[in-house]
Amino acid sequence: MPERDPGPSVKDEELYEKLRDEGNSKEKAARIANAAANRGRSDVGREGGEAPAYEDWTVDELRERAAELDVEGRSTMRKDELIDALRSH
């Protein structure tokens, strides 16, 4: 088994490990790896670019997104801290 065994819920362990090595969180790496396994890597790779940059969001919008992702401490974070937390989640 790999050193950081993601467990049975991760369907593309190779992609998961690559994403983790790049610094992505376990949750984000698992989400991407499973989406790629279900729909194909090239299909998942074409996604994105549709949402505005976090810098264009209001603090309330950022806090709402942080709540969806259960980011701890979001209620006291400044805009730049929220953006960093969302990008690293």
C-alpha cells in the first residue's frame, strides 16, 4: 500500500497522490480523483474557469462558501484570509 493510503473511497489513487504532493488537501484531492475516475481525467480537466475569482467575491459570499466547506474560524477571518482558506481547502 502507498505511504499515504487514501482508503477505499478514493477511486484514482495515482491522481490522488499527485494532487496531495502538489499540496492539495485530502478532501480536495479525493474529490478531484473521484470525479476523474467517474467521468475521465480529460473531462474533469476541462471544468473550471466559469466562476469569478475569489477576489471579486464579497466577504459575505466568501463566508457562505467557507461555511459550505466547513472552514473553521471563517466568521472572524478577513477577506484575504478567507480567500487563502478556500484555496487551500
